[in-house]
Amino acid sequence: MSKQLTIGLFGFGVVGEGLYKVLQQTPSLNASVKKVVIRHPEKKRSAPPDLFTTDASAVLNDPLINVVVELIDDADAAFAIISTALLNGKAVVSANKKCIAEHLDELLSLQERTGSALLYEAAACASIPVIRNLEEYYDNDLLRGVAGIVNGSTNFILSRMIEGDLSFKDALLLAQQLGFAESDPSLDVDGIDAVNKLAILLLHSYGVITRPGDLLHSGIRHITRADIGYAEEKGCRIKLVARAVKLKNDRVNAFVLPQFINQSSLLHNVNNEYNGVTIRSGLADEQFFYGKGAGGFPTASAVLSDLSALRYNYRYEYRKKYREQIPALAADAFLKVYVSFDQQHDIPETVFEWIEESHSGPGRSYIIGAIAQENLLKSDWWRQPGVSLILTAEPFVEDLELRSVKRRSLQLAGVV
Ligand SMILES: NC(=O)c1ccc[n+]([C@@H]2O[C@H](COP(=O)([O-])OP(=O)(O)OC[C@H]3O[C@@H](n4cnc5c(N)ncnc54)[C@H](OP(=O)(O)O)[C@@H]3O)[C@@H](O)[C@H]2O)c1
């Protein structure tokens, strides 16, 4: 017999209200919302007024509430709510990727200490069940890599730039008008939301915990129509891709960067606000998850699935983290990149290990070559307005012999 869930809900916004409605239509779940904590009591709500309170302790200290569902838009307050709920013996479901990614270590310790479960399927790719699949199905040894379009706003903007001939600015404006981007879009367009999700995926893929800010990441803010045109000429689309890969040296490399995606990639046709994740494993080769990465009902569907799992006492066991051999996280790859820049910029050729192609135009120039990942982590010349750096379709240079030959030929040519 599965247990009765008595829920204290934090937040009644896009996702919270969506979840409330869905729960009304799912009596079989054996779950009821006892109290909803919100911030602004004056707002009109589509639920009975006596359900709402601004007093967090009305949920956190109620012994009859056995599950806290945290769906607020404030990551710091969310961490306090989740921690207190776990310490008070309640199971927690959250969709707050920023809070979870920034506090992975503490949240794991809290779960260990209290024995209470924290589930957060909605925190990476909303409706796509990627966390539980990585956690349960793919063994660390067999998992070669995970690559995904995990942010719907940036994917919508890039799709409009490609299909609507829009500039970044106009595509962003359209995304905001249609509700696909926030009024402050920086978390999305600078790749921060995507790198938060990548940090969560890294834990469930390889057992690796890292601070999201330490991973190489950028967004799509400086991508121009000229870059889109170059990609189209080569039969590619530009996508913002979050990637964790086990390289030949058995180390895991992870970053979020825009990339040219060619037609043979399963990510090529993930357009507009949709998300898509490919998982590459040793035996099964490549598998693909596709779906809505945002929105009230799609996100609520993942929260609902976590609630359903709690009825059977499901919890993440973090087996990959607690097993002995966690692969090292390294940022020592050589990446093949396209760098385009306007006339105000002079990109030093010395930053490249070698250069394969370069072009100087009246408005914009570009260089295609290989760069050490460490170089990108340490410098910010490539993040300046007027410069865009995009990974090529096959970005990893794993053949180090080839690298030294090419480096040597650059030295002989007097470039480095
Ligand atoms: N929207 C999506 O598509 C989506 C997808 C995946 C994950 N998520 C995540 O889901 C969470 C909720 O997102 P959302 O889009 O539903 O946000 P939202 O529409 O902005 O709603 C936020 C809700 O949180 C409440 N709130 C804020 N601070 C609070 C506090 N300290 N105590 C109690 N309530 C508080 C607000 O109260 P008032 O109503 O009183 O202002 C509001 O009801 C976020 O972590 C977000 O990253 C969202």
C-alpha cells in the first residue's frame, strides 16, 4: 500500500499553480495540498483563500505535512526552506535548479544526515526525465557522454535568429513578448541556467560534484547574423549545448558553449523552446530524449512524477558519487573553435594552438583553430561584445601527436 502524501507547497506561480491544478485532476495519487506559502497575500488566486499563508513555519512545523514541494523563484530562500524541511523529517520535491546546483554538497549531506529524500527531476529539462534515467539506468563505466539543449529561452532565440532572420536583440524581445524569456534574461542568455543544469547532470552521470561557476560556460549574447549565416553555409545550426564527456584519458570534461550542430546530430532539429538530450553509452550507442523544458504543466509533470515516486519511498542513492572510483573532472582538452570578431577587435593568433582557416571581411572576420580549454577558462578576450566563440561540430582534439605537429608548424611559420 503506498503512503498518503500531505503536501505543503511553497510558491503558486507558473509551476506551483500548474501543479495544484494537476493534483486536483489526479486523485489516484493519494496526495493533497494542506497549505500553500506565497509572498504576496494580496494577489488573486485560483484556489480557496484559506489555503494560503505567508508564514513558512505553518508548513515547516506542521507534523501532519510529510512532503514539502518547493516551487519559488528565490534560490536563497529556497535553500533555507529545503534545509529546514529535511531537518524536520519531511521529504522534499524541488524544481529550483539554481538552488540545487549551488548547494549540491550541503544537500547531499543533509539527506544523509536526516534520511529524508530530496527529489528534483524538474530542475533539469523540466518534463524530460533525464535525472532519474541517468541515476538508475546508465552505469558510470558505460556512459560516454551527455549532451543537451537544456535551456528553452536561448534555443527559442537562436531558432528565431535562424528562421526569422532576426538579430539577437529582436529575437530576445520576441521571446520576452511570448513569455519564453524573463525580463532580466541574463541567467538564460549568459549560459548560467544551462551550467546550473549541467552541474546537476554531472552528479547523476558521473558522481562528480563541482561548483557550476567553475565550469567553462558562455551563452549566446554575442552571436550575430553573420555567425548564423556562416553556420547555414556549412549546413549547421548554432545551438547552446551543455556537455559532459568522458574522454579517452577517462577523465570527464564538462562545459556549456554555443556550437555548430550539423544535420546528422539528433540535436539539429531541437528547435524553439524545446529541449533535447543525447546520451551516449558504450553498448547502446546514442539515445535521445526530447520534450518541453519549461512551462507550468510540463514542469508540473516532473514534480508529479517525483511525488508519485515518494509514495514508494524512492530516493536518489547517488551510487556514482559514493562508489570508490569517481572519474576526475578535467578542463585540459583542446577545442576546435570558430571565433568571429568585428573591426574593433584584434584577436591574437598566439591564443590558438593552430589555425585552420581565417577570413578577413569589411564588417567581420573569423578564425577557425584549436584552443586549449584552460586558455578559455583563464581569459575573457572571447567574452567581449563584438566577439563570438562557437565550437565546431567536432570540437575535441584528442590526438595529441597531431597537436604537437601543428603547433610546431605554427612556430616555424613564426606565428607563436
Ligand atoms: N517556469 C518554468 O517553466 C520552470 C521550469 C523548470 C523549473 N522552474 C523552476 O521552478 C521554480 C518556480 O518557477 P515559476 O516559474 O513557477 O516562478 P514564478 O511564476 O515566478 O512564481 C514564483 C512563486 O514563488 C513565490 N515566492 C517567492 N518567494 C517566496 C518565498 N520566500 N516564500 C514563499 N513563496 C515565495 C511567489 O509568490 P507570490 O505569488 O506571492 O509572488 C510565486 O508564487 C523556480 O525555481 C524555477 O527555476 C520553472
